[in-house]
Amino acid sequence: MNEDNVSSMFKRSMTSDLVRHILPSAGTMIGICATLIELVKLLEGQTGPTYADEWGAISALIFLFSAIFSYLAIGTVIRVRLRHMLERIADLLLCRV
């Protein structure tokens, strides 16, 4: 095997492994955002209105889209270019929030 084949196989396995970590991480972050929204709503009567619940909801939606793209990338086996594109989108959404 030449060095380029080994390098491309290693990158492929790393991205495949990465997308399998994005899905549960995004799900966990959605749960944390939902908990944040609940706590802010409970304390809103004592502290007054804030924008924290809106920001938590926006973050939860971004994490939801990351989870959806990750799930689609895991299920896309035949179309390699589509899979890599979906993996990249899921990674960008998860890491940029």
C-alpha cells in the first residue's frame, strides 16, 4: 500500500468516527438547552424577563439541525461526496454554537 492510500483510509475512518460522535453530543446539548429554558422560565418571575430562553431555543435548533445532518450522514453509505458534505455541515453546526 502506498502512503496516499493509507492517509485517505485514515481520514475516511476519522470522519466516519467523528460523525458517530456528533449525533449523541448534539442530542445531549439539546437536552441542556431545554433544561436552560425551563430554569429561565421558572426564575423569570423573580428576576424579570431576559433573552436567555430565546438564545437557548436558538441554540437548541442549531443542535437539532446538527443531529439531523449527522443522522443523514450515518445513513448515507453509497454516495461518498454527499456523506462528506453532510458530515462537514453537522460538524460546523455543532462546533460553531
